[in-house]
Amino acid sequence: RYANQDAPAYDASRYADRYQAAVDTVEKPVLLSTSQRRVVLDALLDDLGTIGITPSILAVDDQHVHLLARFGKYLIRPTVGRLKSTATRRLRDRGFEGKRVWGKGCHMRSLADERAYETAFAYVRKHQDNGAVIHIGQMNTD
């Protein structure tokens, strides 16, 4: 302890039950098989095409998705919500019976310049090395 050198040290075992109760309330992440990843990829590409968004790159990993695209007139959060719903429906149509597939919300970031775009593109592409299924579309650096 920094504030009081004479105070007793923290004893994690006193809180083990509370910690375990908290862990038990958190849902385990859904891990998508390779075939399920392909279903999600196809669903996302179909819906992106329907609304007119061309992805630069799209990667579907076992438990998360990366999309690099220009959203134009569309607000990102509602559009991502739509895409998540589309992918979930497609998975369920193919027999998926698990609980909620996606976490709430999304992490979005606008990229400042071409270098940031190229870095993000390379980062997303690298997910293929770890089993993600990817779609490489049109580079949009302008």
C-alpha cells in the first residue's frame, strides 16, 4: 500500500466468492466456426451491397469483425446495428441456436489520413493469419 505502510496487504482470497459470482454472470463469448464465419461474411457483403457501402476490407474472426469502409451518408452505429442483425438472422437461418452472437455497440474510428488508412487495412488483413475469413474490396484512400 502506498498511502499507509502499516496497513495490512490486500488479501484477494477474501473476495474470491464475489469474484466468482461476477465471472459467472458474464456470458461466455460465442466462437464462430470457419463455416459460420463465411456465413457472416456473405451476409455482411450482401447487406453492404444493398445499402451501397463498398468495403475496403472486411474480416470475420471467431469472435469479432473488422470493417474498413466509407459510410458516406449513413450513420455508423445504426448501420453496424443493421449489419449485426442481418448476420444474426443469416446464422439462425443456417441453424445457429446459440445466444446473442454480438456484443453491444461497436468501436468506431475515423481515420485521419492515408497512412492511418493503410495501417488499418494492414491490421485487418493480418487477421487472416489467425483464421479470419476476409474480403478485400476497393481501396478508398481519397
